[in-house]
Amino acid sequence: MIKISLVDDEILFLNGIEKLLSQQERFTICNSYISAEELIHDWEVLSDRPDIILVDMKLPGINGIELTKYIINKAPSVKVIGLSSHYTKVLIFQMLKLGAASYLPKNVDVERLVKTIIHVYEEGFYFDEIELKALRNPSSSKKNELGENGLTDRELEVLLLICQQFTTQEIAKRLYISVKTVERHRTNLFHKTQSKNVVGLVLYALKYQLVEKNLI
């Protein structure tokens, strides 16, 4: 089961999304909060922490950005999915830089929400092609540090497939290699790009525009 917590000050929205997610066989709702302060108060005493937390960005008091920082600092293994009515490039990029696992508009359909939660749980990250395209910065430097960092052609292939949201198993099948080999390439990518997680790999690919021609 995927354990989920929710943080949103809009009671009707909070109750609605809790009911929707509770109907999914793979999900179980741990806790729901109407403020960041409530979650922070509980955090130290929680014996069973969630796998994923859905966080509204426009919370009163401590906002969603600050709460995301708190969660990632306290428990890096817990994945944060941001939710917002203001679905802007600036907020998407800010959440990505913080290490959030995904970011969705609050009017997202159930199918996409469920797909995102499952992919985040299994792979640690999910931003679709529309969001990655929005994050590209045409004015950024074209400098390519692949040679400096010594990425092999195969590592680059794996990196681009990660950016395209392929799972480890799907990458293995697509490249005709074993899952263990894919995992080894991922480990090498973390080391060579100095990334701590999959989000860092995607940021690296965006920074050096590796996804410009290969992904979008």
C-alpha cells in the first residue's frame, strides 16, 4: 500500500481528494491536515510516516514552499507532490529545485493524479513532457559538460529515458540490458552529475539542455 498524507486549508477540497484517493486499492490515507503547522506539530511523534505527502502551495502561515523544505530536510525519503491553483513555470521550477517529486494543478483529473502518485512512489519523480518543456530556458548557456563529467553514450541514453519518465524496468527492456545494469548506470549518473536523486538528474539535463532535442 502507498501511504499518503494531505495538507490543504480548503476543507471541501481536502475531504474530496481524501475520498477519491481512499477509493484506490493501492492507496491508504494516513493523515489529513489543514495547515503546515499541524503537520509539523505531529511530525516528531508520528510512528508511521507516509510515503507521499500532497501539499497545497498557498497554505496560510507556513506556506507550501516552506513546508516542502521542512519535509525534505527532515525526511528525504518522503516524497512531496505540490498542488496549486496557480500553475506557473516559476512555481514548477521552484518546487523542482527544492527536490519535490512532482507538481500538479489542483484541477487535475483523477487518472493523472493516480498515475503521478504511483510513478512517484515507484521511481521517485514525475514531471510530464509539458512541464519539462515549460522549464527549458532558451537563454541558458549551451555549454555541455558531458566530456568533463565523463558520461558515456549509454549513461546519456539512460539519463534521457529517465527524463522521459520511463521506469527502471522499461529502460532495461528498451535498451536490451538488465535491471541491475540500469541501476548501475543510475548510480554512475548520480556520482558524475553530483545529483542526490532523480530530480537532480532532471535538473542537470534541463540546465545543459540535454532534453531540448532529445525529449521535446
